[in-house]
Amino acid sequence: MTTPENQLAELARTFPSMDRCPAIMQRLPPFDANMLDGWAASGGPSHGERVTAQFLLAVWDPDQEWKSGRFNLMEALRVWDERHREAFLKWASSPWWP
């Protein structure tokens, strides 16, 4: 069964930098926004990993004030490599929200 959590987890896995994120790679629960936010705000992830997490959190709930900060598209496009931009553009070509 496709749930919003499963959808977001699948989207997250299209971004290579999420390979290091326990909130995404543990797969149980499929997606936990608070866990991802805590990881992104912890100071451990790289700048690109944090920006990617901010994007995923913005898809999950764009109105929430996340500890890791607000997503900035121009910053993301500046720091993301080609694979990350491709993952974003695939989502942006047919955007969806849970």
C-alpha cells in the first residue's frame, strides 16, 4: 500500500546524499520528518545533505518551521551536483505533496 510516508521515502532515496541519513536508510518507519529534521539540524550532515533534507521536509510540510531551516531553491541548485538536480527535476516535472 502506498502511503505518504512511503512516497516521501522513495523520493528521498532518489537523492544520493540521503544514503548517509539514518532517517531515510533505516526504512522503518518509512519516513519520519522529525527524525530527518533532527539529523539535518545536528551539524553532522554536509551542507548539501542539509539542503536536500530541507527540500524533502518542504515537500512533506511546507508550512512547518523546521529546526534545520527553510528550503532555498537557489541555494540547492548551487550546491547540488547533477544527480541531485536530476532527482529534483524529475519530481518538479510532476510535483506531488503528501
